[in-house]
Amino acid sequence: MKTRVMQKDCKNCSIVYRQEEAIHNIKLLLTIIFAKIQYEELTAQPDMAPEFASFLSYMKKSSFKLIKIVNDATDLGRLSRGALSPRLRNYDVVALIRDLLETATPLATNKKLHLEFTSNICQLTTAVDKEMLERIMLNLLSNAIKFSHENGIITVQINEKPELVQISVADNGIGIPPNRVKDIFNRYVSDANSQNKYGVGVGLAVAQGLANSMQGLISVKSGDWGTIMTLSLPKLSTADEDEFRSFYSDFYSDNMVQIELSDELG
């Protein structure tokens, strides 16, 4: 019996290894494609044909979307295996969220959406994984953009509780149908009628998994008035800070906002 269990574990490890190797090769090819796009942009002549400039822009946005798909698939696998652990460091989450929104605001403005930030505190230092927190927030922002009307308002609010910090993303858009609210954090849930903007892929499943890994939780309220998604995290402090090492490439870190919002802003 023990031998069969060991054989099964070895087989599972082999499958995981092959999957990771395939994903690595896909990421490598995407990096090469994007490097070529950047080269063409940097060496572009003033008289570049508008059609070619439009093609480069399309290729760049498509590359961002593919990178997001690959990262989400990778993280779902890691989360299901318990192989994605937070690297905690002490951060001022108010400043962290504010800086992230400053980067995302121009992109939201291009979609004719208003992005607002409020907080009942000026500063709050707590132990979080910075990269995980940023990915969660960008996923919640992506969802808010998806459900918002033109000229809609998206409000990000931070509230300090006795043992928690709560970060909410609220929109005044079309809301989520009541019969779908309970499913939005499930994997691979989508709506066939995508023109109604009810489609939900794996982004929120990843966000919930990342929140759980930091002992947190994402909750949702929705109605015809809009949607509020709230990330609740425990207030922690760590004296032994983990060395920050990104789970992803430098390319992803440098373009995180554009990649994570590519589905809605592309």
C-alpha cells in the first residue's frame, strides 16, 4: 500500500514538473515577443504607417492578456498544492494602496471612469506580502471596471478595525445577478453571454486564494446599486521579515498594473 502511495506521489510530481516546464516555455516565448514589440516601438520612425502602429499596440495588449492568463493558471496550481506562501514584511498599507491607485488612475480615466480613495486612518503598518496584496487589489479593481458604466465611480476605502484592516472596492455599476454572487470566487466560472459583462474567469478565485494565504478573506455585497468587494486582513507585525523575492519576472513586476487590468482596459 505504501509503495502504491509513493508511486502516485511520484507520478503527481512528474505531472506538476511537466506543467511548470510548459508554463516556463510559454513565458519565455512571451518575453521574446514582447521584447520584439518594444524594439519596434523604440526604433519606430516618425512616418510609421498608422496601421503598423495600431498592430503593435494590439500585439502589446494581447501579450499582457496572455501573461495574465499564464500567471493565473500558475497561481491556481500553486495555491491548490499549498505551494504559494506569503513573504511577510511590514508595510504601511495606506501608502501602498494609495501608490497603487495612482498608477491605475490614468488607465481608469482612459475608460472614462473615476477612481477615488478614502481612508479613516493616515497610516497603518502591518505585515503583508506586498506582491500578493497588489495582485488582489488589481483583481478587485478589474472586477469593478467590468461592472461599471461609462463615467462610473469606483471608490477604494480603507477602514481600521480592532483586529483587522478592511480594504473595500465599490462601484455604482450594474451589479452582479443575485444567483451568481455565490459563484464568483469559484474557478472557471463564466457567463456565455459575455456582452452582459457577467463573465467571471479565474481572477477572483486567485484573489481569494491569495487572501486566504495571508489569513484573510474577500467578501462581496451586490445589488442594482452596484457592488462592494471587501478584503479583510488581520493586523500583524513581524520582527523577522522575509527577504522580498518576487514570484514573477522583473517584466511582470514592472508592468503589473497594465497586465492585471488588461482584460478590462485593453
